[in-house]
Amino acid sequence: MLLKIENELDDLLLPYTIDLSIFHKIENTDLIEHISRVGFVLYKRSKVKNAGSMGRGAGSLKREATEK
């Protein structure tokens, strides 16, 4: 999933370098400290309130982000 997001961002030809990581999977303590100092969240998925919504795929995430 992360690779798909990276590819879609790369296709936008933005004048920025974007480094995506799944924060809770980072093991390098120096990187965690650096992110805590200078990093920022571009998108954070809200918690799902309805158990019936669980298991939705990435397509629904993209749709929700664009519907706002």
C-alpha cells in the first residue's frame, strides 16, 4: 500500500521530496527523534466508529479524502 501511495505522489511531479513511513514500524531511534523534531503529518485517518465499516479497502480511503 505504501508503494502505491509513493508512486501516486511521484506521478504528481511535485517540486518536493516526500519520504513516507509507517511511524509505528520505524525502528531507528535517531529517525524517530528527527521526525518528532521536524516532521509533520500530511494525513491521519480518523478512527472508525462503526464496526460495519471495518475492512474497507484503500479505494474508499482515497474517495473519502477527495469528498471533503
